[in-house]
Amino acid sequence: QVHLVEPGGGLVQPGGSLRLSCAASGSLFSINNMGWYRQVPGKQRELVARITSGGSTNYADSLKGRFTISGDNAKNTVYLHMNSLKPEDTGVYYCDAHADDGRGYYRDYWGQGTQVTVSS
């Protein structure tokens, strides 16, 4: 009933760029914020970037300057532009929407994840 679709992953060479997108659909009425998380081999899931409906953004300190998050409120869509990619960026990237379920309760909805592989 609620789906987050995350096209955009794939294989990219070191130093290259990639854009991820995430479109939320279904029974979502008011999205407070959306964000990207990732899980790289050997590490816990970590925040990549987050954006509120008002446009405020938050980034992992190590990624600020290379990654940029943006959104389209009308489409319930968030984007992640990744530049100067490194092999260490390889991992599964997950989209999250923190949204009202229609009854005034905010919950997290997750996408299935998309694989990003940085390799020559």
C-alpha cells in the first residue's frame, strides 16, 4: 500500500557521478522529511543525507561537498546526486520517508534499497 521506488543505482567508475531517485506513493498524506541511508560492507547503516519538506538539509560530515540531496514535494520524490565517487561508497542505499499515515501519526517507510558499486 506504500511503495518507495529507488531507481538510479548501478555500476560507476571511481571519480564518476550517479543520481539516485526515490518516489513515494500510496497512503502518504504529509511527508515531514525524506532521506537516504546506506549500508556498506562491514559497517552499520548510516545516514547519508536528509531533506525536510521545507528544504532544510542534513548530511553526513564525511559526505558533505560530494553528495547533494534535493526534493520535489509535489511528486513526493527525493534525489541524491553523488559526485567524485570512491570505491568506499559502494553499498546498498536506502530511501526513507517520515510521513503521516493519515491518522496524525508519523512513521518511517523504507524502500527496498538500491545497489551502488564503484569500481573500475
